[in-house]
Amino acid sequence: MENLEVKHRDIDVITSEIKELCDAAGKTMLLYAAEIGRRLVEAKEILPHGEWGRWLSEECGFSQRTANKHMQIFKAYGSAQVSIFGAELNSPTWANLSYSQALSLLAVPEEEREEFVKENNVEDLSSRELDRLIKERDEAEADAEKQRKDLERAQSEAEELKAKLDKAKEAEKKAKEKLKALKEQPPEIPQELRDKLKAEATEEANERAAEDIRKGIEDAERKAREAEAARSLAESEAEAARSKAEELRKAVAAADPAVSEFKILFTQVQETMDKMFDRMGRIEDSTMRGKLANAVRAVLDKYGAEISHI
């Protein structure tokens, strides 16, 4: 008697069927997880204080963690009303999501979640791919927020420096006015005073008068020296004010928000290029890798030509 050879199906077919069944099971699970979550929310509201944990464990066989996931699923995706047609979700967008995808998407803000799913074809992503996409989204938003704060800080610093520059300009102006006034009033002893003192010394011809004259001359000369010192100080102050103003002018130019924004964008371009070269290195198809390298080279040549005209 001949042995009948057992024919086995192709492994790729079996693999495909398993994946399709898992996908269908995940989507069905999302529907029923939402309805279980609805009832868990309802039960938690009516159970006496302290009974929730015991009831979950003994009556439902749920851990607190599992119950929390189901309630989160209901609040995020479940329909507000119980349908006569059975379990329903609150948006047709969720219809093709699996339970694990829905859990991962809880990390996306509610007001952005539906648009995120549509823009990224989430239903076609594996859980790992989706988690990586959400992580990259969060990192991009964090980078954007950091850049926004850096730019705001640069603008604030520029405004502060401008205010200091305005004050320095005002100080420079006052110092110049003071110097001008001193120059218009020469610090020399008036000739009339000299003549008067000499005349008094001649007329009185006594020691007291001579002493008074001497003191008068010394006082006049002292005042002249003080006036000269004041003029010298005013010149120093004017020069210091001018130097400070020039320093602040340079600082304001360096703190230009456009320059700060350029530095931020330049850093972002460098990081993006690093990521592109890393991804390109992972491509196994050498032909595709060559095409991508040529595309990058063409872009660099284009912008290199434009830079030469700046």
C-alpha cells in the first residue's frame, strides 16, 4: 500500500493569514475594550469607597493596570451613547486601529490625535513603528519649543541691549554738553581780578592787605586748577561714554534676532543632514542609495551656487 504524501501549504500564505487574523482580532478588541471600559467607569462610580480594587480582582479578574487601560480606551475612543447595533467608536477614523495602536496613540493630545492618524496612515504601521513615530513627533515638538524659547530669549536680550545703548547715548550726549560748557568758560584767572588785587596791594601797602592779595591770587589759581581738572574729567567721561556706546552698538548688532534665528536654523540643517546620511547608509539597495546621494548632491550644488552670489 502506497503512502500518501502529505502536502503542506506555503509558509508565506500561513504567515499572511496569521497576520490578518491578528489584525482583525486587534480591531475587534478595540471595540470591546471600549465597551468594557464604559462599564468599568460606571461600576467605579457606584461602588462604595474601598471596594473598587477587590471587585476588580474577585469579580472581573482584572488588575488595576488593565482596568485603567480599558477606561482610558473608552474615554478616548468610545461612543458617548450605547448603540442598538452594539459596540461603536466615537469616530470612523478609529475603525481600522488595533487595540495596541489605540493604546500608543493615547500619548498624542486628544485634539491632535485624529489628524495625526490620518496624516500618518497609522493603521498601516506596526506598534513599533507607531511608537517610534510618536517619539519622533514629541522630539520635534520639543525641539521647536526650544527654538521658540531661544529666539524669544535672543529678542529679549537684543531689546535689553538696545535699551542700554539708548542710555549710553544719552550719557554720551550729556558728557559732550558738559565738556562744551567748560570749553566755553576758560579756566583762566580773569585779568580784571589780577589787576584789582595788584591795585589793592599797592594802595593799602600793608602786610595785611598784601596777605589778602596773596590769598586772593592763590584762591583764583586754585579755582583755575579745579576748572582745568573738571574739564579734563569731562573729557574722560565723554570718551568713556563714547566707548560704552560703541561697545553696545556692537553687542546689539551681534544680538540681532535674525542672526540668532539663522544660527538655530543652521544647527537644525546640520542635524537633519546627519540624520539623512545615517538613513542613507542603512539602505541596502545600492542603486537607490546612489540615486538618493545624487539628489542630495544636486541640492547642495544648487544652494552652493546661490551662496556664491550673496
